[in-house]
Amino acid sequence: MAKKPARKQQSRRTTTKVFDLLFKDLMHLSNKAVVLFINGLFGTKYPLDSKVVYLEQEIVNENLNDLIRDIVLQINGFTHHIEAQINFDCTA
């Protein structure tokens, strides 16, 4: 009986990892799309040809795995911090 919750927890960890990696990959596909996203999210008005510089925040966990925590980027010298989260309904 104890194995079901552990399996469910592992499945949730896998889902969140996939979501996190997918979001980070999407944020690197197109500078124009990133500028549009930032403009919509923060109400800024950066031109679509703005320079985007990624300041990745990598850490090494206790298992010696490299992890990219959040997305930190600069557009025209202004820094923005973005983190996407996925939450599960506690009844799931």
C-alpha cells in the first residue's frame, strides 16, 4: 500500500521536471517571442529587435546533478526573473 503514494509522488516529480524543462526550452526559441512575453507579463514596451541576454542560474544539488533553477534575462540592460510553477490539486 505504501508504494502507490511513492509512485504517485515520482510521477508528479517527473511531470514538474518535464514542464520546467519545456518552459525553459520555449523561452530560448525566439528572442522576439521572449520580448513579446516579457512585454505582456510585465507591461513593458521593448522593441521586438531588443537584445536578450540570458543569465542562467545553475546549481548543483546533493546528487551532483546540475539544475537550472529559474530564468533570469536582460532585455536592453533591464533584468527580469521568471519562474514557472505547476501545482497539483491536493485531491488528485
